[in-house]
Amino acid sequence: MDEVILIKLGEMVLKGLNRNTFEAALLRNIRRRLNRLGEFDIKAAQSTVYVTPSKGADLDAAVERIAKVFGIVAFSRACVVKKEMPAILEAAGEYLKSDLLAAKSFKVESKRSDKHFPLKSPEISSEVGGYLLKKYPHLCVDVHQPDLIVRVEIRDFGAYVHGQPLKGAGGIPVGTGGNAAILISGGIDSPVAAWMMAKRGLELTAVHFASPPYTSERAEQKVIDLLTRVSEYAGRMNLFIVPFAKVQEEIMAKCPEELFTIIMRRFMMRVSEEIARQEACSALITGESLGQVASQTIQAIACTDEAAKMPVFRPLIGMDKLEIIEIARKIQTFDISIQPFEDCCTVFTPKHPRTRPEIGDILTAEQALDCEKLIYDCVRNVRKLQIAPHRNGGIYER
Amino acid sequence: MGEIYLDNSATTQVCREAAAKAMEVMTENYGNPSSLHTKGFQAERELTAAREAVAGMLGVLPEEIYFTSGGTESNNLALFGAAHALRRRGSHIVTTAIEHSSIMNTMKQLEKEGYSVTYLEPDKEGRIRPEQVFKAVTPSTILVSMMYVNNEVGTILPLEAVPQAIAAAKAPALFHADAVQAFGKIPVKPKKLKIDLLSISAHKIHGPKGVGALFLRKGVRIEPRAFGGGQEKDIRPGTEAMPLIAGFGAAVKALPDTAEQYAAMEKLSAYCRKRLSEVDDVTLNSPQDACPYIVNFSAGNVRAETMLHFLSNKGIYVSSGSACSKGKESRILTAMGLPKSRIASALRISFSRYNTEQDIDGLVDAVKEGLATLTTKPI
């Protein structure tokens, strides 16, 4: 029996004249994600994307990957047969066999978008239902709360039989919203922030601040691992690793300790903005959540913001930690995030950071530093790595 | 005359890639993955690479793979770990009568601890039927353990029935599969079959002996058997056997495409069955739809051990039953209800990607010669 994946287009159908752009981006993203799983024919028609595997292609893996492509609300794994009733009946009985055996009640829902088909939708449903009742005598029909809904669709390319549709990742296709740079630490929040903005169609560039010898290679590996998980949704991205110890040492030596974090964050913004500009990004993304730590008070955020000219997206700003963790678990970054390595934010943390910094004090404190030179050195010594989903073999060549 | 190795279900020749990798990890990249320095970090990357290779083959997450010392340890860890973790939910376990000794004897031990175990009996061809599983699983079943491919006759067991039976009985049971003879040979996808725990071993797929792995589905808790320094997330502590683990990873990466290899094995197996059935007095014990990697047959009235030594003197290596229970009468063939004479003369040959049709010709000629020359006394 031939199997295909049917993808129903979501929110993007509403986008009027932009629809073609969105559809093209979605098709491109699906193609990229199914690359190396074998040959697939991928085409769009009747607000549906058809993914048809050729022989040897791994449809199970394809289903898992499609579940992580943004721009898809729901999709189904379906059995495709000729548009003839006997073939449809046989498919309904065989293809969903294990579901039918496990269910106690069912109903049939039919849709006929090919109006040349001789039976009307209710007629198809009743015929399929009757056939299944005879074949599986333990079943009864329940149109209100059935255990299983058998779906039959008569479309232009054939007849499709499927059961429970699968949930898509939602959102809009990555690449349709422009580019933005995510400031990524090794924590729980920033990968979630990255995921959320990719969901809104942004293509990502990642910037990570490393402080060897205060931080280890493992902290870097952790970021690579986190972004690899994010890239299963967001697609390929570049990761820029900024050597940051010098900046931190300078701030520590020349500025008041209580302002350390805020000044450091301002440097992160400036360096990220410079990298973002070079990479043609139009915004920065951070994982800040209001009030979570001292540097995430409203005053501290105002001071941090002052350092950047680009818009800064903070998708987690109104979320509780538990809500963030829930997403982190869903996208499977949580277990990686909680590995205990020092990151650049924790090494120099002052004992009593100022929770209500004022911009005047900050600007005065920064006069002790050669800001331009520090930023220039960071950007010049940055290392660039490629992050791609489903890496082969797991070891990254540097 | 060169040797003909037809005992690949006992163990395989280590492939060049695995041996080279193990050597490299012993002599150059010899760090302890737990060390904080770069030498340790590099070792950890080898560990991660091996974990990802195994996970990739199974289509699961790397963090769901725990390295062990092999199939036996994986099976022990899975059964004791799951049974002890679910002790408060019930004490009934379901398995089959044709499992490997490392399952069978662990079950005996669990019975001594107070668990009750149902053993599903195979039919004459070594098959377990899905209905048996449905009948055996009850609401107090806490564990179902079933092998994927039988190691003596090669039958493929109805794993897909297990999660359905567990759901139908509303049992709190975990599902363990012993995939030692299946991994790398047929597509083993724990996610699709809703398997919670799955055992695999390296030396059956041209990796080194002394290493295997347990797949443990994310979210499933089991009790460890050993306690130590936190390695393998405390499920299996102890400094990682890096040369073996890295060799395992390399062996997995060196595996040819499963589907292509399977097709090649089907051809080889069909050829073998055809050649063997041309010999009078040879009866095939493996059913037609068994995994092609294993062919079990009985040769006349010649005791298996006699024939085995006769073949061995000619450089042809086969097995009588499973290598782990040398000499003893096959428990599995007995469970299949075969006549005594057929059990006593049963030989198992098992293939790898290195075997050819010439190997089969050599075997068949030698078996013929053995049947003609060896003194047979009624068994």
C-alpha cells in the first residue's frame, strides 16, 4: 500500500498576495529537512502539500522531521489508492487495521474535493462505515465521541485514507520574516527564545560569548548541542563564538562591581549588533524574562537596550520560568541546558548587583573603558561554526 | 583451504574501522571522558559520537542510549531495573519460552524474588502468536520482555502486539525488547514499536566484544544495578570502556544500508536453503519467514556436536544451538516440540556481510561428506 504525507497549510493560507512566497518557503524548508532521507516528491495543490516517498525513502523519519517544520498546523500520514470504491474500502480496512482493532467506536468522515467522483461525501462515509462494521464486528459507530475517526478524501491525485491527523509545529515558515541574531548562553531560556522567534518566520544567526579559561570547551559544546536541537526547527544557522574574557576582566578591573553585569550585557549587545549587521540581520533576540534575575528588571533592561540600536526581541519577557521549561522540554533542550558548566554570565557575577541601575551611572562608569577597541577585538577574533540539524557522526570539526 | 565462518550469531569478525578506532582511542585519544581538561573533552566527544551513531541507527535521541558491557548486562539491567522500579504497581511479568539465557535466567531470579512470570510457548516453527500476548497480559503486568529475532532459529517475534496488549489490558507494564540478533540486520525502530527498553550488542555487528547498549525511552525510570560516579546518568556508572564504545560506534557507522544488506542476505539465505534441501536427510528447522541471517537445520542422525567437530576440522565453523549454552540440549528447539532426534542433530548457521555463496557450497559439500562417512547411531 502506498503511503504519503498530506500537509494542510495553516495560518499562511490567510496571507493573501504573500501566499506564494510563504508556500515557496515552506516547500523549500520541507525539501531541506527531508534531504538525505531518500527521494521525495514534494508538491503543493488544493491548499495541501503532498509528500510522496519513492522506494527506499524513510517515511517514519520524514514524519518526525515534518512535525518540526514551522508553517504547518496539522498533517496526516495517509494511504493513497485509486479513486474507486473497492480500493477505498480495502484501504480503510487494512491501512488502519491496528487502530481499528484497538478502538471500540468509530466514525467515518469523508471529503470530496474532486466533484467528478460519483458518490457524495455522506454516501462514501456510509459505505465505508458499513464495510468496516462488517469486517470488525467488535466496533460500533459513535458520531459524537468516537475512539477513532476514519478519514476518506477524494482529491485530484487520488483517494486518501487516514486516521488521526498529527499536530504540526505551527507558526510561519522560517525565512519569510527576515534574519535576526540570537544571543545564546548555555541556559534554559535563550534556546527557547530562539525557537519562539524562528516559529514566527525568522531565520537565525547565533552569537555565543565564551570566556576561556574561565569557561570550558564543554560549555561551548553545550551551546552547539542546544543549537543543534533548535536547528531541527529553525534550520541551518551560523554560530559566532566571541572570546569575551578580556572584556570581562577589563570591566571587573575598572568599573564598580555592582554595575558589572549590566555593563557586560551592554557589551554583549554591542558586539552582537556588530555581528548581526555583518550578517544582514535586522534584530537581536534575547531570552530575558522580566524580573527573573537582577539584570532583567525593567531598569536594567532599559540600560541594556540603550546600548543597541537594532530592535531587541524578548519573546520570553512575560513568561514564568515553568512555562519556559515546558517549552524547553518540548523542544528537548532542557536536559542539555541543565548540564552544570560555568558559562560566561556566571563566572564574574557580583555579590550584590544593582537591580535599579541608572543610565547616567553606567555611562560614567564606561568612560574608564576603551569601548571601541574592546568591541573591535571581540568581533575580529570571533570564530564561526555551522550548525545543522541531524549532524552525522556527532563530532564537529572546528 | 581457507576458513568458512558461518557462526555470526555467536560473534562476528571485528571490522577494520572498529579495530582502528579502538586502537586510536587506546593509544592516542586515551582520556577519561569525565576529566575536565581537553584530553577528557576529546574522549567525551568520542563517547558522544558513538552514542549518536547508535542512536541514529535506532532513530532515537542520543540521551536515550546507555552503554553497557553487552547484551547480557543490558538484559539484566532492563529486567531487574524495570521490575524493581515497578514493584509497587504489580508483580506479573510476561516473556516467551524461547528467550536468550540472559533473559531466561534473570526471569528465574526474579521469580525467586517473588515475581510471577508467564512464559509464552512457541508453535512447531518457533513462532509466538499475537493472541498469546493479548491473553497473557493482565492489569497487574508490569513488564513484557520479548526478543526481536530468535537467536537459534531466526523467527521474528510479534513485537507490535505487545504495546497493543498492554494498552488493552490497561497494564502499567513497560515493554522490553532483546534486539541483540536484530540490531543492524533488520530495521529496529523502538519509537515505532513503542518499545520502552531495548538491548543491543556490538560484537554481533562486527564491533568489539564487551560492549553493548540499552535504549531507555526518555521518561522511563528504572533502578540501576550498580552505583558509582555518575557515568551514563547513574544508570550504569563506571568509567566508560572507551576503546570498546568507540569501536562500537565505528562498527555501526560502517554498517551497510540495512535494506540493501537485508536483500543480499535474503538471496544468500534462499540459496543456502535451496542447497541444503537438496541433501537427503537434511531438515530445515527455521521457518520460511525467519530472519535470513539465521538458518537452523538438522542433519540426519549425526549428533550435532559430531558434525560440528567434523566441519570444524575442515575449517568450517557453525554452531549447535546457541553458543552460550554449549553442549546442552536446545531449550528453544525443545520448546518448539521437535522430535528428540532432530534436536540432537540441529545445527545453526548464521551469516554476515562477509559470507558468499561459495561459503555455502563449501558447507553443503562438507555436510554431505559428513553424512556419508560419519558413523551414525540412532539418537
